[in-house]
Amino acid sequence: MKNGLTRYLLGAAFAACVAILTGAGISGYSRSVADTGCNSLEVGFKGGEPFLNAEDVLNLLETQYGSFVGERIQDIPLRRIEEILNASGPVRRSEAWVTGDGVLHVAVYQRNPLLRFSQGKEGFYIDEDGTLFPLVPSHLAPVPVISGPRPEEEEWPMAVVRTVQYLKEKGVAADSLHSDAGGSLTLIGAQGEHILLGRPGRIAEQYPLLVCYYDRISAVCPGSRSINLKYKNQIICRTDI
């Protein structure tokens, strides 16, 4: 019994020594890795419209944060890196991490715009989340364009999105619309006709009138250039604009 207890105690002591030495080795290795200087940036893109490229991301970080090359990887504030990228309009979210070889990795998830609003030289996009973000000079997304002023109402842009989506589902080209200061929409038809829809929100009610115009009225009024669908159950046609 005594010999068995002695062997047990010796075995436990040996295991403890191995654990201590192993821990010390891991700790030393971790400190060595943490002291490694950052030597490069690796950018990966995870979907969305390609507004930014790797060079754009590098320039953005160097402008907003500064040079990170040579900085110890343990000192790089990863949360700050993500905040800088996430504050960029076309970036929906980002993830940043470092590896022991001194590389700062960034995964960038870009936004998917649904529409582009344009007023003169100014403009912005809206994505599926209803987020508005400014145009990016280096890339123009191939989405429908709404030209003209935009009312300040928060819900108006998404109401326009729903109008365009409804028309597209029905097979109606809605790549060009105009808005006025009051938020009223005008759809430019395939033949250049101006179809006044009024404020967005009634497109399901207006669509049968639009079908009626093209199926019945346009044949007997071939010169119509202005079609007013603002009023319930009415189609008002004019030959001039």
C-alpha cells in the first residue's frame, strides 16, 4: 500500500512538472508572437457590390488610423479597425484579426444597393436594409435611378424601393423615374412617355390602370406623352408634356 501511494505521488509530481514546463513554453511562444511586427494587410471581400478594392481599404485605414506596418500585432486595436471600415458608406460590416506571421487580416462585407437617388452632382444609394449611403466615385452600381429632389421624410426612400420592386415583379421596366420636391414620382416609359404616379404607396392600385392604358388607350391615343394615374380609378392622357 505504501509503495502504491509513493508511486501515485511521484506520478502526480511528474505530471505537474510537465504541465508547468509546457505552460511556460506556450507562454513564451505567445509573447514572441505578440511582439511580432505587422508586415502586411490582407483583404478579403465577402459579397456585396464591388465598390471598394483592396487598395481602397488600405488607403482608408492609413488615412483614418495611420500606418500599422511595424506595429506590434498585439497593439493593433482590431475594434478600431472595424469601426473605421464600418463607418465607410459601402461597407455593411467588417471583421479584423491578426495572425502570428504578422499579417493583419480584414474581411469586408459590402452593401447591395437597390436604387440610386440622383440630384445634380449629388446622390446616394439605398440598400435592402433601408440604409442610405453616398455614391462611390470609383464604381457606379447598375441599379434603377431616381432623379430629382428627395423629401426629408424618413420612410419615403423605402416606399420608392417598394414601388420599383413591384413594377419589376410585374415585368415593367422601372429604370428611370423622376421625383419632385413633394415626393411625387413620374415613371419614364419605353417610348419616352411620362407616367405620373404621385407619391409612392399606391402602386398595386395603379398597376391595373397602367395595364389598361397600354392595352387599350395607347392604341387609340398614339400621341399621348403624359399619363396621369394620381387619381383613383382615372387615367388622364395628354399629347404634350
